[in-house]
Amino acid sequence: MVVQHNMNASNASRMYNLTNDSLGKSMEKLSSGYRINRAADDAAGLSISEKMRRQIRGLNQASTNGGDGISLVQIADGALNEVHDMLQRSNELAVQAANGTLSDSDRKNINAEIEKIKDEINSITARTKFNDIQVFSKDGFVPKLKSIDATSTQETAVDKLAAKISDEYFPNAVSQILSAFPSLGNKINELASGDKTPYDTKLSIEYIDGVYGTLAYMSASFRILGSTQEFASGSLGMTVDEEDFPSLNLSDSQLQELESTIAHETMHGIMDVAMPSGMYSRDGSASDMPTWFVEGTAQLAGGGYTTGWNNSLINLAGKLTSAEDTSQDSAIAAYLSQGGDYTVESRPYGHGYLAAAYASYLAADGNGVSVSNLRNGADKIFGALIDDQTGSFSSIVSGQTGVAVSDIISAIDSGSTSSFSEKPDKLSAVEFVRQLSYYSVGGAGSLITDDLKIGGTAILGDTANKDTQPIRITNVEKNYSTLTSTTTSGGNANVILHLGTDADMTNKLEIRLYNMNCEALTIDTTEVLTEDTATSAIDEFGKAIRIVSGVRSYFGAMQNRLEHTIKNLDNVVENTDAAESRIRDADMADEMVTLSKDKILAQAGESMLAQANSSTDGVMALLQF
């Protein structure tokens, strides 16, 4: 028994201090949430963790940088959308000025409007900025359309495509449309009964705006006669984008897209001939057909479910057990309304198709959602529009449907579940869209086929005789060109985004900034003061439109690329975060177990220390003797 060295107490004290240290560390980890609070906790882990943190924070900022890049190109695309509209109006005015019935004073007035349009193009391109950066800089790249020589393989592929369109797709589209809608068929056959040549059509296969832009378009000219317009003989033309359809070696979905597009554009051409006053929207008069109706009725031919506009409806319809299954009605109503973001006016190919089909249904004699019944209603509307070329569009359509056009549009836009009081036996907008989509699952939703479920490469037949059709493709042109931008007007303007954490060029992405004023578009001197210069202006504005299309396609491609980049950056951040967490973060469950253990050991240590200290009490007893 010794006093100077109580080894039991010393050992209990040492172990108690160790337990206290461990308890303190556990409490620190639990309170901070980190396993590593100082380098001493895990020197190697801290080094690895900080390296990962650098990458994570850098990539987060890179993702933000990419978002800023998307904002920049969206601003550019939005501005060029307005330029496109103005160029289309200028082209329309040039076609009008090229007509021999106008006087010099008429052309002077038309030219005055064109000059103001050019001023606004220059103004828009000069004042469009993002974060004080000039989006369309005078020192930017000058876009140009460059003609290129096609290889023999390309020429052969395009020759086959042109033959397929002119000898099969187009004549079958004409035949099916005129058969489906007798009012159009009777009018077109009557006009072409003596001489077909005024309706001969030119097919052009050329660069429009690159892949995934405009697939094709139909063009026509009109003559102004008093308060009405007449179709101009020999002016029909169909242009197909060689970038979207370079050959017939396409996937099934692309071939469906091609057939649908040809049917859609052919419908435009037939309506140009049969209803010129309504189709030529020159002055915004009451007789002019609104865009949603023009495009929506063309979708009745090409199909409203072929190019992705109404994929959500098809997905919802695929969940139905029957056309009367109401389980998805709330979702269909939500799709139609979209909080006001989706409207008939803003989505003429999607909601416009649904509104045109609904109007056809309301005008039809029967209540069934079938090809035959919808054809019946659409034909009644077409017949009334043909018979009254100068009447109010809204009044004519309302007269056939029994419902105000504005109410039809509102029903689609709002996803209405109530029938019209004027037509209580007819389906509501949601009920109609549900049945139309259900009966179109797997198909195109086209009225020129025998069934709404027909789609794929069966939208157009292959038996129509080209020579017997009242409208024929008699001329084919092939132009090979691409957008170039190798020349600048004085500088090398661009915006370089940094989309990574390392200081090297692989993390840089350049966005070219273009000079898009009238001089760059080569229309600064374009005028329509004479018939000859007006005729030349048509080509000049057409070229400018294609240039703007090409630049918009570039910005669209850049946006798609940036979206993919951001998705990749966010994926890397997410997974690196997970790896860094495994190194740096505390396992709360494990630390709670350690904390509980240390608390028990601390309490036991205190007890043992007390016991060890009391072991020398016997010394005092000995000293009493």
C-alpha cells in the first residue's frame, strides 16, 4: 500500500481523459455534421476533399455560365424572330409591288413601308443587348449563303427524293384532300377543268434553315382586284429543306414526318387556290383566316400527332381503356390550359389543330369522333368559306358550327369540361380531345386517311396518277447551299463561355455574334419603286429570310448544345458531391453510437477513479495507532 504512486488512480485518470477526448470529438462531429473538422482528423482525406470541393464549386459556376449563355442565344433568337416577321412582310409587299396593276404612286407608298421596316431591322439589331454586350455587333460575323457542289451520291439521293415527292407523295396528297373534302375538290376541279397550267407547281429542294427548323413551306402569289384577292397563275411553289430530308434513306419516323409535311403543305396550296381572299392576309381584314385556322386545317390533312406537338395527349390517351374512360380528363384539361402558357393562337400546329378539329366536329351532322364525321364538318366550313370570299371569317365559321369562334378557342385554351349551351348534345372540349386522341393512338389523326389510327408511312397512298390531278408538280429545282460566316466586318466579335474548372481551351465554348443589319442581309438598297426592282426584291428578301433562318438555326443548335453541357455538368457535380460527402461528412448514426459508448465509459471512468482514490483510506487507519 503506497501513497506517492496510486497506480490504479493514475490508470483510471488516464483512461478517463482519453474517453473525454473521444467524447469531445464525437460531440464536435455531431454538432458540425463533418467527420473532418481539422487536418488532424484525416490529413489525406482533407486534401482529397478540398480538391473535390474546388471542382464542385467550379462546376456549379460553370453550369451558371452555361445558363447565361442560353439566355444570350435566346435573346438573339427572339430578336431574329421579329426580323423574320418583318422580312416576311417585306417579301409580301415586294410580291404586291411586282404586280402590273399598280401605279407608280402605289409602289411609292409600298416602298415607304418597306423603308420603315428596314429602319426597324437596323434599330432592333442595334439595341439588342445582354448584360451590356451588343448581341448583333457591327464587328460581328457577316452571314452568307454559299452555293456548294453536290457529290454524285447527293445528287442521286435528292433526285430520288424529288421523284418520290412529285410522282407519288404530292399527287396522292392532292387526290386524298380533294376526295376527303368535296367542297375543295369541286372548286379545284372546276378551276382546272379547262387549263391546268395555272396550277402547275415548282418543287425546290434547297437549304432553308438546317436540321430541325422549317421542314418545308408552300408559297403562292395573289393579285389584288378591288376588295378581293385572286390566286396568281403559275405561282405555286413547294420548298423542302435538303438538310431535314437529304434522301429517302430515312428512319420510319422521319418518313412519316416527310409524308405528313407534304400533306400539310399541299393543303396550304389547295387552300391558296380555292380560298385566295382568306389565305392572303394582306390587310388584316375580317375575311382573312387566322394563323391557327390556316395551320390547324393543314394539320387536319398532315395529322396533328406526327411531329410531337401533341405527344402529351397521345401518352395520356394510351392510359385509357376506352374512348369513354374519364380517368385522364383532369390531366387533359391541365394540358390544354397549361396555366395560360398554351393557347390556340400561340400553338397553331398543336392547339390550332385541336381547335380546327373541334370546329369541324361542332359543324358536323353527327356526334361521333370519326374520320367521316369530322370530314363532314370540315367540308361544310370549307364550302361556306369558298362561297363567301369577302365575308367575315368569324361569322362564316360561327354560322356553320353554331358557336362563336372566340368561344371555341376559349374552350380549348381553358380545357373546358362543359358542353356549349348552343350545342348541348355535342361533347365538351376535354371530352372531344380525349376521344380524338384515343382514336388516334398509333396514328396521325389525319382526316385524309381512312382512319385516325393510320400513321407511319401509310398517311399517303401510292396509287394516284400524277397526270390526272388538277394540281401537279411540273418543275423541280435543286439548290445546294450552306450558311457560312468566314468574313467579318472589321473585327472578330464573339462571346467565349467558360464551362469547366480547368484553365484550358477544352473548357471554352465560343458563341459567334453576327452582324444582322440590313447591309449584312444585303437588303440595304432594296426598293420596289418599279415593277422590275420589285421583282428583284422578291429574291433579295427571300435570300435575307434564308440567311436569318440559318443564323437562328445556329443559335438554336448552340442552345441545344449548352443544355446538354449543363446536364453533364450537373451530373458531374451531383456524383462528385456524393464522393466528397463520403470523405468529409460525418456518419451521424455511427457517431451517435460512439457518443453513447463514450458517455458510458466516462461515467464508468468517474466511478473507477473514485474507487481508486478511496483505496488509500487504510493508510489513515494505520496512522491512528
